[in-house]
Amino acid sequence: METGPYYFVKNLPLHELISHEFINTFVKKGKLILSLDKDTYEETGLQGHPSQYSGRKIMKFIVSIDLMDFSFNPDSKNYKRTSWSFKEKKPLKFDFLLAWHPTGAEESTMMSYFSSYQIQEQQPEIALSTLTDLQCPVLQSHALRGAAEAACSAQELWDWLGAVFSHVNLNNEPNNFLSTYYCPQPSTVVTKAYLCTITGFLLPEKINLLLEQLCHYFDEPKLAPWVSLSVQGFADSPVSWRENEHGFRKGGEHLYNFVIFNNQDYWLQMAVGANDDCPP
């Protein structure tokens, strides 16, 4: 399955993302959300609100611009003020990762649209590995909290997945200086397990396709009792869930995980780090 492409654009002026040519070509709905330090915010002259994680001394502000709002048409005062701010008062340039999901036979592409800037097409990096004799927790789809001597809990699975993704040794051998981790109990040894890691900027549509393919994995009888799909967001993203502010300075975690069982039951786990609203 194709998971790309996405695009890296260097030093892209921010005003390009509010031009109506860009909006009409690529944006069906959406907002431009900026996380600005105090000085930059004041220099733009735009309306925003203090970051909810600023503390007593407000040093960061959030500006949200609804690109599809009727009041943001080219003839409106709102649009003219914002455009003037980005073009003249405080011209801002950033490096961007951009991705686009075309819904029809549109001729325009990201590469051609931003051809006057430094733009590179990127493909997600895919790494495949085989894990042998892997100790795995025993799960039961109806037992989220686990069952004594019968199944591990969803929280125990979450910790175990983190250890597997980080290539942590699960043998629990003692070490003088390092902490140890062992597979939660009850567990079973899997002769062969497959780990596929995709690193890049993936659209939700691509993730949905991956999830659908995993669900179809059990269309034919399999020995595996469950499979898992984990998705991690960028640590320094200005938002996490929906439009909630992301407090990345305290760690930056925001991720979710699907566990699909062979009876088509599933678990959905969502998590964020400190300085974040709870997922929906």
C-alpha cells in the first residue's frame, strides 16, 4: 500500500497559506493555528488568546484563523488585516511538511503549486523486522482491566508495546544501574512476530486504509489472537486532539493504539503527555 507522498517546503511565507488560490485548490475545510511567542504575537497585531499552559507569566499565544469562514473572504476587513500582517507588518516564514488528499481529478499538485519555492517530495520510511521467540501478554477482548491468571489489562499491553517498539530486552535480567522490564503475566511465547514501522507525515486517509487492511487480516483463520496499530503524532505539533492545544514542552506525547482481535472486537487506547487536554 502506498503511504505517501508528502512534501517538505523550506522558508515558505505564511501568507501563501491564506491566499484564496491556495484555499480554493487544496482546502475543503480547516483552520490555520499558530503558536507564537509573546513578541511575535504582539508584532503580528492579530487577535488570539494566551496559551493555557503559559503559567503566571504569559509568554505564548495561540492564533486560530478559520480559512473557510465567510468573514475571511478577500474583500473583508478580517482577511485584508491578516494578509497585511503576514506580508508587511510581520512577514513570517517557516519550514513546512505538507500533505494533500485529492478527492477528484484535480490537475494541481503540491509540487507544481509551490514550484517557486524550495520543495522536495518525500516518501515515508518503512522498516520491517521479524521478532523471534517474543514473549507476549495474553489478552481477552472482553477484559479491558485484565482477569486474574487469565488475561493482562489494556494498561499492561500499552507498556509492553512501548517496550517492543523501543527494542527493550524483555528477559528481566538484573543490571546494576538500569531499570528492568518483563512481560506482564499471563504471557505466551510467539515463535515469530512482525513489526512494521512507518515514519513520515501520514494523512488520516492512509491510516484508515492501514486499519482496514489489519481488520481484513482475520478474514481467513489465523493463529494470531490479535494485531495492533499504533500512531504517534509529532512532538512539537501546535495541536493534539482535534484543535486542542498541545503542550509539547513537557514531553510532547500524543498517540493512539488500536488492538484488533480475531473475533473483530477491538480496543482503542489514546494518550497524551503532561500539559494536554484529555483525548475525546
